[in-house]
Amino acid sequence: MTAQQKARQAGDSDALQHLARVGLLAYGLVHLLIAWLALQLAWGGGGGSADQSGALQTLAEEPFGTPLLWVLGLGLIALALWQAASVLPFLGRLGGAGDARKKAVVGIVKCVAKVVVYGFLAVSALRFATGSGSSSSGDQQQATAGVFGLPGGRYLVGLGALVVIGVGVYQVVKGLKGSFMKEIDTADAPAQQVRVVERLGRVGYVAKGIAFVVVGGLLGYAAVTVDPSQSTGLDGAMHTVLEAPFGQGLLTLVALGIAAFGVFCFFRARYPQRS
């Protein structure tokens, strides 16, 4: 059996598929909680961090929070494994030439990036489940300070900022073009539901992209000023949007867009694309 066939078999495993669905639901729930925290920030009703750690901390404080965090963490691990399985078919195409090789490289980069994101969220969820969770903003500031201590650290932070901004722009373009629909198998979905999914995805990806661009901008400012305290992550990005002209309305729109992405993830769990 070839590597591609093994990857397809792993990706199509019923057990892994079901766990990956749980991971997609968890990913969507985290975004809904971030959206709720952002709305509270916009309208002065809460003091929690409007980022991943704030969302997980919100769950941890609920009576059912610990077991739910364990379920979310394990589901996200399964989602990361499911995504990792889809890297193998691209590896078999690296021996090609021209566009085939280029598409394989792009595919691998995208898959690996998703594995890192899902894996990071899984570890964060499990840390909060065991009572050892920490602030995402604090962790990012600490990491930025560590990079500043390296030779050429300022430029490395600046490069990281450009990467984050690039990811944000990519998300916005992805939302506007609707290319995300390739990631969800809606062949069996009613036409009206497909339209709803597409609209949710468009709004959600654009909102996430805007948030990434602001996060990258803050990281870039930290590089320019050599001040790691300026690297405040998603929570800092939400505060930056709020402090802008018409900030309350803008932050409300971003929050609603992130909520739309969360609901889109629920549909992805219902109609996941097989590897």
C-alpha cells in the first residue's frame, strides 16, 4: 500500500472522522466564545480576555467546564491528526514538476499550519482542564521577549509580523473569493443550506483576516519599538479596534464575523471534506 493510500485510509477512518467532527465543533465553540467576549468588551459588560485563553477560561469556570475541556482537547488532537493525514498525498507529488510541485508545496504548508493551530488549541484546552492554563497575551509577550534576545531578534519579530499580516490578508481574500467552500463537502446539503454556509464563511473569514492583520500590526509595532509589551495578541487587537474611531461598532462587526465563522465550523463538522 502506498503512502497516499495509507493517508486516504487514515483520513477516511470512521473513528478519526467522528473525533475530527468533535474537534471542528470545539473549534467553532472557541470562536463563538471569543465573539461573545469581544461583544462584552465592546459594550462594557465583561473583563475577560477576548482571545483563545479567555474563551477556555470561560469554559473552565463553568460547573461542567473541566470534562468539556477534556473533550475539546481530545477532539482538537483528533482534528490535528486528521489534518496531518492529508499531508501524505502531497508528499507523493513533490517529485513532480512545475505547477504540480508548486501545488504540493502549498498544500503541505497549509496542512502543517492547520495542524499547528489545532495542536496549539488542543494543548491550551488540556492545560486549562488541568488547571494550568495561562493568558495568551502574556505567553505571546514572553515569547516575543525571548526572540528579542536572539541575534537579529528585532528583525525576526518583524518578519513574524509580516507573516501574520500575510495570513490575515490571505483569510480576507479567501473569504471574498469563497474558496473555502472547497474545504467542505456540501454535495448532500440542500441548496438553501449551502448558501447559508457560504455566507457564514465569507463573513467569518473576512472578520478573522481583519483580526489577524491587527495582531500582525501590533507585533510589527513591538518590533519597531523593541517593546515586547506591545505584542498583545488577539485580545490586544480587540482593544485596538475598540479604541479606533467608531470602535464600538467596528468591534461589534468583527465579533459577529467571528461568531459567523464559529457557526461555519459547525457546518464543517456536519459536512467535513474527506482527505
